[in-house]
Amino acid sequence: MRRKGVSILGSTGSIGTNTLDVLRSHPERFRVVSLAAGRNVSLLRAQVEEFRPVFVSVETEDAASALRNSLSAPVFVEAGPQAAMKAASFEGVDMTVAAISGAAGLLPTMAAVRAGKDIALANKESLVLAGSLIMEEAAKRGANIIPVDSEHSAVFQSLLGHRREDIKRIILTASGGPFLKTPLSELGRMGPDEALRHPRWKMGRKVTIDSSTLVNKGFEVIEARWLFGLPPEKISVVIHPQSIVHSMVEYIDGAIMAQMSAPDMRSPISYALSYPERISSGTEPLDFSRLSLEFSAPEPERFPCLGLAYEALKTGGTAPAALNAADEVAVGLFLEGRVPFTGISRIVGEVLGAHRSREPRSVEDVLDADREARELARSVAASA
């Protein structure tokens, strides 16, 4: 069997380390061709020594120099955004795992698509910012996009064997984050330490905060629109604190197909890597004798960012890019203790309300809108 060549963008993050854990269990099926990471040189060095990629990308020249000097064998190491794009599209790569967090993942993901690489997509922001551009390019280049987010993987699996015209709606599940039961009057006093205590998932800081505001689910609504070609009114969200049912598809005859597994990202990662086959992921099996599943509608007052995401999707154009940019700035300020938790939705709402959306014709148009929205978000925060 020919081993599948894999590139991992964001190898030192949560998705990246889980991906390497899956690959570690299946050396006969996969080989690591390239890695891209930020500044965590110590972890990256260990990954390079174990998996022996041909090419490695890091964020800065200082990190590149430190990595080169610490390796026991020579490896091609380059720094900067162009290096990440090179890692994504490197010769010998069959599948690129796109797991760089935030807008920074857009250019490397697009580079992989343009090179005709299959994409295991964990960077939802790429489709939030430039969904139409990426999907058009993927169709042109013959690049398959397999979702890694547990929710979209669940929808993807629940659609198999069914006609798209029979879909009534898809139902994305959300854990509700750490503040699901917190009194609304106390949300403004919640700090980063409280917001980072996710009850179910171990994730990076940014996505954990996004889970607490539910803006991450709004991003997933936008991502689902592009992945599955559905309008906003056919994409709904339900709170499911146990994170066992990862999402569902309801059909016009009333049947609902759901995908269930323990809350472990190795399951959707292994499926994306091996599709259309399945391989062991190391995920613990469910004990149905002990399961108790709850579902409820998200409260608009508790999760205003979810409504803002639907608004951005319906506006279209560069509005989702502005939504993401404002959220990245607002979450960064919250983590620094410079705005309260409730300030995140206020900043995002004001930026989205002031943004003049236009139809992007290129990635550069998207990045321009991203920069404008970031500047506006900082201005909004400073004027509070």
C-alpha cells in the first residue's frame, strides 16, 4: 500500500497534535511530508525528530534558527507566511490538514487548494472569510474538502447515501460552553480564567473563548453553508451539553440521521485522513447504559454572537470576514483583560453594523476587508 503524504498546518496546536497521534498509530498508511507551526520550537523539534518531515515552516526567523540548531539531522526549515503556504502545497503531499487558527490559515489553505491537494479542514475561518473563492477553486482544481470539525464531520457522514434534495435542514450541536447556566447578570464579571474552563473539550485559547460566546457555532453555520450548499434557513443550532451527538441531518420525511461518539477530536480527524475508509482512532467507545442526553434552544440574550453570525451570513460578501476579524480582536483584548466578557459581542456587533460589505473577487479583497474590520474593532474598543 502506498502511504498517503500528509502536511499538517498548525502541528503544535490541539488539532495538529491529535492528528499526529492518529498518524503515530498508522505508520503503514501515512507519512508526514511537511509541518507548519508558530513559535513552539520545543514541541515542534520533538515532532520533527519523531516524524522526519522533508520541510518545516515556522512563524519567525528566530524560531527557524533555533529549530535548525536543535535538530539532530538536517531538515529544510523556512519562516514566514510564504513558508506556511509552501508547507501546505509541498511536493509529495496528498492531503493537507488545515489547522492554523484564525484568519492566518486562509492563505496556506488556499495554497493547498490551488495545488490540488485534498484538504482535511479544521480552519473554519478559511470558509468564513472566503467560502465562495475556496469552493470555486477546489472545484476547478479537483481538491476534495473533508471537514474535521466534529459538527461538520457528523453532517458529512449523515449525508452519505442520501439525496441532497431530500434535506429539510441540518442541525449543528453546541456544548454551550462554560457559561450555559451562569446568570445573565453575572456574565460581564466573568474573566478569561472562567471562560477557558470548557466543560467538554480541550482546545486552544481562542476557540475556547469562541465556544463560550457561541460565535464559534456561528462560524460553523457559515462554514456549513459553503460545505453543504445550504441557505441559512436550513441550518439550525441546538445546545447539547454532553457533546455526544455531534450534529444531525433532518430529511423531508421526518427521519433524522445523527452521528455520535465520545467528545474526542481523533475520531473526525481519523475519518478525514482515511476517507472513504475508516481506521481506528483511539477514541473510547460510548457506554449507552450511562448516557443521558439533553437538548435545548440557544438563548439569544446569552449568545448574541450567534445571531450576529447569521446576520453576517445573510448579508454576504465581506460581512463574514468582518465578523471574524472583529471577533479575533475582541477576544484578544478580553484575554488581555482590557475588555469585559460582554464587550466581545458589543465590539463584534458595532463592527458588523458599520462594515460596508462588498462581493470579494480575490483573496486580496478578503484580506483588505479583514484589515479594515480589525482597525475598526480596535477603534470601537478604545472608545468604550
